[in-house]
Amino acid sequence: MKASDTVALRAARPVPLTRMGFGGAPLGNLYRRISEDDAQGALQAAWAAGIRYFDTAPQYGLGRSEQRFGTALRNWDRRALTLSTKIGRLLLDCAPHEVTPEAFVDVPQKRIVFDYSYDGVMRSHEASLQRLGVDAVDILLVHDVDTFSQGSREAADARVRELFDDGGYRALTELRDAGVIRAIGAGVNEWQVCERLLGLGDFDCFLLAGRYTLLEQEALESFLPLCGQRDVGIILGGPYNSGILATGAVDGARYNYAPAPPEIMERVRRIEAVCAAHGVRLIEAALQFVMGHPAVRTVIPGAVSAAEVEANVQIFSRPLPAALWSDLKGAGLLRGDAPVPEGH
């Protein structure tokens, strides 16, 4: 499989996606400052590799990621790519002590206000267009209406109610029905809220971060089968579970945006051992595993330099032995019902 291979996302007007996309969170200076040269180098390397799906969000560096995308977009044929961003966070000017950077560093002087209302969606959409320097995006995603991001199940439920009761969902469908955007969905860290949203509205796709990986396959219980039944596409973010499936079980390894707990470290060591027996790197198995599920249309690993993009492309395309997956299942490290990529 090549990064530049394309599939279609079901929507009123089908949306083309390359099998590998580009996730824009790291270019918002996630955890550390990324130079402008490295950021633009990463984006240009993705374009040169044939990647034509790019995802970003206002949250990523309080607009910095979208602005960096905008710089690159000026050099590309906008009609040749698919672009997604997100709604739910408004970025407001503020005093220095009010800046809310979350996990990002060296950010503009802005504070985040969550807003999933009709007005909030429209304001967020327009502000993103300005930062990106484009007339339209293709996919608009509801961002972070999950327990992980909101702090509790009650708070997440309140955001979902706000989305539907205060007109946010209506704004999304109006934009889609008018042809302003081509598809709507949600970008979240939990599959359970995606399943709930599917019961409440007509969504074309979900960007699921870190919840269907070489470490986690609980989404196979009900959510991914439902996506298959309704032809809802999954954009797979966080294929490395925010780090550990790329670095391995090393000191300081991150899992789900935090230091990896001992039980995760041990499980990753066991997975690494099976991979090593087949001459496969853990990062190769992690990036390719997710593409075995038919609902997963694209995977969007992040990168902070041209070298990282080029490495991701090579990792994605290297043939892996079918016996790797069967041995992982035999060792109880992969669910027996997990679809796997075609063997070589």
C-alpha cells in the first residue's frame, strides 16, 4: 500500500482521501517548539510524497497549525487536496496570563472558549478560513466532545446536548447542504461518543484518535461494525497512541498524552518481541495494522520535519509478513477478530 493510494469518503459528494494523510497537531508546537522551516519542510515533503489529505484544528497551537497550513496552501493547487479542520473552540484575544495553551508551547496570545452552538460553529468556521487563507474546507469536524477532553462524562454529555440543542449540528448540516463543505464528522479521543453521535445525527466520518491501535481494539465491539453498516469512514489519528508505539517501551514513553503506565509498557515490550522475531519494527506494525479494517479510510500520523514524513511514508509501504499478525493473535496481544492488512 502506498501513501498516495486514494479512497473515497462517502458523502453527498464523495470526498477523496489518500490512504495516508497529514495530521497537523505537531505543527501547533505540541510539547515543543517547531521551527517554521521544519514545519514547512514537513508539509512540502508530504505533498512531494503524494499525500493529499491534510487535517488541522484551531486548538493546535491556538491557530498556529492552521496558519502554517495556510502558508503551504499558497503553493499548492487547492483543488487537488482534501482539507479538514474542526469546530468547538473559539480563539479569543486575551491578556498574557489568560492564555490557554493546553499541551502546546510558544502559542499566540489567545484563550480558548468552548462553543458548540450555531453561532459558535459559524464563527469558528470563518476564523479557520481566514487563518488557512482558503475559501472553503472539505470536512468540518466537531472537536473533543468526549470525556477525555471535557474532564467528565457529565461535561461531555453537556457538550453533546449543546451541539444539538443550541444549533451547532444544524449549522454543520446547513453548511453541508449548501455545498460550502462536503462532509461533517467529529474528531475525538473516544469511540463511545462517536457511537452516540451516530444515533443522534447524520455524520459522514469520524476522526478517531488513539482508540483503534495495535494496543486497543475495543472499538470492534460495536462501533466499527456500525460504521461498516452505515458506510461511515474512519480517519485514524494517533496510530502510535501518542508516542509509545513509535518509540517502544523506553524511559519517558507517552501513552494517551501522558507517561505510559507499567502495564502498558509491559504489553508494548511483548508486542515488540513478536515484531522483532519477524524482523519488523514496532512502528511499522503500528502504522500498518490500522489499515486492515475496512472502515478505516486513512491514517494521519503527525510529523515535525521532512525526514519524519519520509520515514512515515517508507514505514507505511514496507511489506509485512502475514505471520506477524497471526503470532500476535496467538500470543493474546491482538484480538482474534481484528481485521489485519493483507499479507505479503
